Amino acid sequence: LDEPFLEAVNRNRLTASGQYLYRLRPQTVERSFADAKELHGLRFTFYRGREAVQRANLVAATAQNMKKLANLLAWRDRIHTIFSILCRAERLKLIEPKKDEPIREKRIGSSTVCGWHKPSVFVLVD
């Protein structure tokens, strides 16, 4: 390895931000390897040869990345989704709010979304 690159890495590692990021390593990088090993079958391999094992590992890594992407998109849209489901169910008369807790309207962007005080409190309509 080149000595200037190693020195730059060491200087970066010794800064406050480098130390902070290193403390986060067990939750991020190591967690990813642990998930791959435990949840995606990388504890053992059923293939022989470098190319076959690499192919299996790439499939597992792709599955992990797709799962992360799905979780990220779900996290970003979860607030909107919860309110949309509640409002749609209310419009279809499937649920109605409790009598003592009125619905208030909340403006989000250009659309109006129902704002429930307690999203988990509703009454099913028969």
C-alpha cells in the first residue's frame, strides 16, 4: 500500500469525526455482515469454486440492498401512508372516529390529509 494514503487514513481516524464514525461501526458495517451471515445464508456455502461462491454472495448482497431500499422507502412514506389509509377508510365508512375526539384537517403540501389525534383509536362500522 502507498504510505501517503495510510497516513491520510490515520489522520482522519484520529479526528473527532473519525472517532465518532468508528464508534458507529458496530451498528452499521458489522451489523450488515452479521445479517448476511445469519439471515442470508453466508455462514456456509453450498457451492464450489470462486466464481460460484462469489455469485451466491452477490445474490445475498443484492437481497440485502433491496431490503434496505424497501425499508428506506417505507420509512419515508409511512406517515403519509398511515394518514391515507385512515382517511380512505373513513370516506368509505369503514371506520369512524371516536365521538370525544374530533377529526381535524391538516394541510400537507397541496393535499388535505386527515389528522387523527390517536391513529390507533377508531371504531369499526358493521
